[in-house]
Amino acid sequence: MTVHSEFDSLGGPRPRRKSVQVDIGGVAVGGNAPVVVQSMTNTDTADIDSTVQQVAALARAGSELVRITVDRDEAAAAVPHIHEKLLKRGVNVPLVGDFHYIGHKLLADHPACAVALAKYRIN
């Protein structure tokens, strides 16, 4: 059995793998950029106010990217409103849409959702 660890066989940190740097809503990820803190909400994304509160709290706690679930039409329709309310609060953290199974359909049916997100993660 192979055990993977963040430390090498001598107990020191493993070197980072080489990767290409990308920009996600103004946050550099990969390459020689520093490690980025990413969190995910556990609210119902269709509950706009609860999701805004949680995203803002995560950003205040140091999260540099925040993932939100976009699993149905109501959630996709809520995303632009969440983004707008965050900007009105002065919270400018990039939102990553975490899609399940029908992400391509939700993005096509809700183009404002696609615009409000900095990145899509489609499972």
C-alpha cells in the first residue's frame, strides 16, 4: 500500500509540482504563485442572503476563493444576485461555481450566472 504524505522520506516538505499559473478572478493560482486558501459554502445557494453572509465570513477569515454549489436552476439564478450583494458589501472574492452533472445546461440556461462566476468546476 502506498501512503501519500505532504512530507518526503526525510521529514521535510515535498517540493511543489510544476504547474502553469492561471488567473481566477484576479487571484494567481499555480506556477510560482503562493498557495491560495479556498473554501466552500455549505448553504443552499438559492438562499441568497445566507450564502452572501457565509461567503463574506469566509473572505474575512482569509479565504481567497470561495466555491458555491450550483446544482439546480434556482441556485444558478441566485448566483448573479449573490455576486452583486457581495460587491455592494465590498467583498470582492472570486466565486467558483461547483456544478454537478448538468453544469453545461445550467450555464447555457443562466448566462448571468456564467458571467458572475470567476471559474467553473463541473463534476
